Amino acid sequence: GDPTIGGSISTAMSAIPGGGALGAKLYSSLLKEAGTNKAAFDVVMGALKTDKLSKADLGKIAEEFSGLLPTWKTKEQALDVIMKTFIRRARFENKIAP
């Protein structure tokens, strides 16, 4: 993976104010920036799992990242949607790589 991407994500992670709409928007941006870089994704996912985001904020992040309509009822289900979306994208990228 690209260490500069992981580094910039780690730097941005330290600036997350923790929860709220601003935190949700920043997490969404960081997930998009991570792309299919597993190390970068793991940094963001680790922070998501430990942050005190509300179920609604975490749901917004999952909805934006996955592109799916919100059908999850718990924070754990929203985190699972984010993880599965990342895995699906990473596998797709690997299939089309030369």
C-alpha cells in the first residue's frame, strides 16, 4: 500500500473532533480516501469502532460509503456494511488489475 495515504489518514484521524455531523463527514471522506488500501481502511475502521458516534451518524457514514439504503438497525450492522463494502471494492479492484 501507499504509506503516504496511510500517513495522511492517520494525521487526519487525530483531527477528528469525535462524533457529530462534522465527525461523520470527516469519516466519510477518510473512508473514500482509503480506497482499497487495507492499512488505511483499518486505521479509519478502528477509529469508527471506538468513537462515540451516535447510531444516526454511523448510519450516515455507512449509507454514504456503501451507497445502500439504510436497512441496518444497530451500530454493529452499520459497521458490518462498511467492512463488507470495502471488501467488495478491494476484491473487484484485484480482479481488474493487470
